[in-house]
Amino acid sequence: MNAINHPNLGNDLPVIVIGAGPVGLAAAAHLLARGIGVKLLEAGPDVGSHVRDWGHIRLFSPWSYNIDAASRALLLKTGWQAPRRSQHPTGAELYTQYLKPLAETPEIASVVEYDARVIAVSRLGFDKMKSSGRDLAPFTILVRKPDGAERIELARAVIDCSGTWSQHNPIGTNGLPVPGEIAARDRIAYGTPDVLTDVRYANQRILVTGAGHSAANVLLDLVALRQRAPQTEIIWAVRGASLARLFGGGANDKLEARGALGRSLENMVAGGQITVHMQSSIAHIETGEPLTVTLRRQHLDPMVIEVDRIIVATGQRPDLTMLREVRLDLDPATESPRILAPMVDPNVHSCGTVRPHGHRELAQPDAGFYIAGIKSYGRAPTFLLATGYEQVRSIAAAIAGDLAAADDIQLELPETGVCSTNLPVETSSCSSSSCSTQSESPAVQVVSGCGTSKAKQTTTQGCC
């Protein structure tokens, strides 16, 4: 018998879902569809707190990938009109046209609680060390309200969909803040700030670090900003030796908008609208007017530049603090569930498309505890909402005891067109008199120790 359906566990208790973002809402909808009691705890004052934070960004996945089936069923009962499947929503449109109406359906409204921050999760009467009978004990969840009041909730199972957006990676390549980063926080933004409406960016010298889709969106917005604020300078520090993965698979990308994002950025870089420092990372920040930033460059002497603001788009990491008393089996590198890790770890996973997966990959040693949504990817990038929706559909079926449905994972994800086998091969050579790094990549404009050079197929950085 499955531990979460054991008669002594208290099946009259609800399943608690942590986080009322798109995947958390979908988890609640699937549990409700199976007649399972659920409580949805959201730390913010409304649904989709993280989504609203990047509301100005347009998704590269169309509506057809962004609406969960069980959630759609609840919405249709209210007379909701679905957006056109082929359109690409912004984060703000995802909230106003989908998440907010979903939260206002009678079914979801009756189970969601806002301003309910989960502080810790454990098992009733069991700390992390105690084993005998552990899986038969309900989960205990410590919840804190904005006024500081705390209470305990009990649950038969827990699905953690709290996301990672609020836990941005720091600047340092070692995963730590660089010297001066904390002192300069008032002029550093993390993630994807709305540079087009924030007056602090106009006609300023902006340094961007990061080489993912968040960085691409920020850079393209800065280029657009410069059209009306021509004194705006854009500097991009890239840790790697190639931009091919970010520029993407172009026409081979099955998500057309994702391919177009990469092509647009490639064109902006090739046209000289962005100054790019390849194989460069921020090593030190000195506060002052302006900020003095030291760039560490592979095979080259450090470079010192002055900038007004820094945007850090280096990804996020999961907040595991509230799970200290839960028995977890996480990959030591990605901090994702161990079974899932090889599918999402960019050091191992060859292509951008992750194969479908469900309750078996996401279950943790504490029976009945699951990590889902983007938090299930840990520190790994490139998560699609459709993946999360299928994750929680499978989990809800498993909690209901319907293992046939839980194991029937059906999800067709769009290919990126980028694999490690078709990325440029980087070579490095150094001697006492010269050092260079070469990679076959699309056209880029780079700044090296030899000045600025342009190349169509091969970009070389070296010391003269």
C-alpha cells in the first residue's frame, strides 16, 4: 500500500501545495478534479507574484503551452474566453488573462490563502533523524502571516511549487557575491528589470552579465531604450567562449519566438550595438560615482571599466531553507531531484529539450513530498510551463492512487535546435608569448586585448 494512502496517515487531511504560481494553481486544479482536499498557500498577496515581477517580458512559448488542462476546465465553467493559442503572452497578460481568473474560480478561491508564507516543513512528531514509523506521520507545515502570527497546518502530502525567482544567483562565478557586490546593491538589479520604463537606466552605462534568455531580453530592451535615450551604453560580460547556445537553433527551434529571440540578439551584437567582453567575469566592484568594475578575463590581463548600473541575469537557485527537516534526495550540483538531474543539467544533458517526467522522478525519500515546477530543475535553466503542468498532473494521480495514470506521461516538448553536438568546438592554447581562444560561432563583435574585431565564422580573442 502506498504510504500516502495508508489509513493511519489521515487521508481526511488535505494535500498542501506551496506557491500559487502557474504550476501551483495547476496542482490544486488537478487535485480538486480527483476529489482530493487541497490547501494552496501563497506567500504573496495575490497569485503569480513571481510572474508579475517579470510582467513586461513576453514569453517565447505561445498560449497553447501555457494553459493547464484541469485549470482550463475550471475556467470554462465560468464562461472564460481562452486567448488565441498561437499568441505569445507577456507575464502581465499571463496574470490578467489566465492566473487571476483561475484564482477567482469558486473552486480555487475556496482553497487558496494569501500572505501565508511557509517557514518550515517536517513530519508530526518526527525530526529529520527519526525513522521508525516516519512515513505514516502527517506532514506538519509552519505558516507565518505578515503580522508575525504563526500556526501549524497538517497535510497528507506536500507539493512544493514555490519556484526560484526570488533567489537570484549572485555575480561571482563561484556562486558567491563578489567583493563590493553587497555594498553596491542599490545600483545592481537581478533578473529582468523593466529598463524601458525605469528612468534610472536611460543615458547610463549599463553592464549586463549572464548568457541565458533573461540576459537576452534585457539586452534587447536596452537596445530599444537607446533609440530614445541615445547616450545609453550597453556592455555585456560573457563568461563563456561562445554565444552559439544563446543565439539558439534559429529556424530549427520548434518555438519560433525562442529562435527569433536568439537571432535578434545575434544581429544586435553583429551590428555593434552591444559591446561584448567574451570569457570575462566580474571580479570586483568598487562603489563610487560611477561604479568601478574589474573584469577577470581568461588568458588576458584584468580590465577595469566604469559603469553606472549592473544587471545580473545569471539565473536562480532553489531556496531549501524551509525543507531542512524534510528528507531530500537532491543532486549535489543542480539541487534538483537526483533522478531528474541528468535530464536537466546542462553539463550532462546534450539538448535543450527535457524528456517528459512525473511523480517517480519528483518524489522524495519522505513519502508524499514532491518538488515540482521550476524548483524541480534546481539551478538548471530553460523550464517550460507545460513541463510543470504534466508534472503535477502525474503527482495528483499518484496521490489519488491511480498509478496507471500517474505513469502515463504524455508531453511533447518543442525542440530547441541546439545540442552539444552542433555547438562550436572551442580550443584553447597558451604559451609564454601568446594565448588565444577560438570558437566557430555566428557573427559577433567582441572586445579583446587587441581591440575590437569582427569575424563571420571564427572569433578569436588573444593577447597581441
